[in-house]
Amino acid sequence: MKHSPKLAILQSLDVMDQMQMENVLVYIKGLLEHQENIDYKNLKKEAMKEIRQALRQNKRYGNVQLLA
């Protein structure tokens, strides 16, 4: 009988002690935080790109007043 990845993970968790489980949780949280940072960096990169484009257009078409 083949073991599914989910079953293999569950069996591994069954034999872990508390400290090993904590280490796994810390590792997973680190992966998730890294992913969130990547998403944030991509969002920031896109925002900066749009700002640069808007500033270039502003230079081409004259100054536009910003509303406060």
C-alpha cells in the first residue's frame, strides 16, 4: 500500500516530541513570513514602478497639482 504525503507527515508528527514539533512550527512560520515578505516586495516594486511612470508623464505634460 502506498503512503500518501499527508499520511507520511501525520506519522512523522506522531513520533515527534514537543521540542521537535516546536522546531517544525518555527520553520513553517519562517517560510510563511518569507513568502509574505516576497509579496510585500513585489507590491512595493509595482507601486514604485507606477509612481515613476506617473512622474514621467507629469514631466511630459506639465505640472499637475496634487490635491491634499
